[in-house]
Amino acid sequence: MSTIAVVGAGPGLGAAVARRFGREGYDVALVARDRERLQVLVGELADEGVVARGFPADVRRPEQLVAALKDAAAVLGTVDVLQYSPVPHRDFMRPVLETRHRDLLGPIEFSVYGPVAAVQQVLPGMRALGRGTILFVNGGTAAVPHPERAGTSIAFAAESAYGHLLHDRLAREGIHVAQLVIPGAITPGHVRKDPAVLAETLWGMHRERHGFRHYADDLDS
């Protein structure tokens, strides 16, 4: 049995990834803040034949995230695929000249402390298995900083650096680390940025296991 943990699971990309990996026989651990929304999503996936469980946690509270992933492994088995893809808060996206040091706390908690806590929790299990995949999903400011979105530009850059370091360090252990950059908004019906299309892209990144950074669409899209 294989298990994927989707951190930041919601009805869009998270649900699409759950369906895509579920079709391949993966059990799915869904991690998000809202317990009731998780329960609804678990029920919808069950109706489609996907084994999923919800584990409430706020990614800005590392102890909650660690506990949720620990519970997920206890219930569903060792997490061998981790996807970190929560949607940033709008208040992270202040213009650079209006961004004070206190305004960066939330973005850093969200995009640095959260990923590090999640990876550190699942990594021992992946190492014991001798395999694993860690997928980071970010917006376009991870690749090209935007002066009107300073918080995500700064925090995504740090998350990208962390992911790239992991990619270089863990490849020799059979653990693949990759990043998908999605410029603009996830858009139902879009030829490249529809949730189901993005889920297929992430499945391909997991299976093909080459390179760190991948783009869902052109950066100016």
C-alpha cells in the first residue's frame, strides 16, 4: 500500500490530486484547517472509490502539522508521497514598500516553517522505505518576484531554495523532490491550469522523477 499526504487540501487542486493518486491505488491523507470541509471531501472521494481520511491542522502551527502527519501514517501507513500546496492568504501580498518585518512572519510560517516541519516528519518513513516523493506547489512569484506581492515573493523564494537543497541531497536515497510553479490562478476548464490537468502534471512529476522546477504554464500567463 502507498499513501500520499496532501497538505493544504481543498475542493480544487487537492481533491484533483487525491482522485488522480487514488486511481493508482494510493490512500490519501488530506490535511487542512477546516475539519468540516475535510469531512465533506472525504465523503465525496469515498463515493468515487478513493480511500481518504482528513487530518485537521494549521500549517502555520508546526506542532499541529507534525501531529496530523504522524496520525496519518498511523492510520493509513507510511507517507511515501508528500504534497505541500496550501493557498497563501491574501494579506501576504502587500507591496514591497509597504511590507514591514512583522508582515513577513505569516508568509515565513506558511512557506518555510510549514514545509520544513512536514518534510522532517515524513522523511524518516521515506528513508526506511528507500523511496519517496516530495512535491512543492507554488505560484509564479516563486520564480519571478513581484513588487506588489512581497510576502509570497520572499517566502516562496525561501521555500524554493529549501526544496532545491532537498532535491540535490535526497536524490541519492531514492527520494525525489520537485516543485510545480503555477503562474496566475488555478482555473477550471483551462487547458493547462485546470485542477485535473495539474493533478496529471503532478502525477507525471512523481512518476518520471527528473528535474526540480517544473512550470504549469508560461510565466506571463
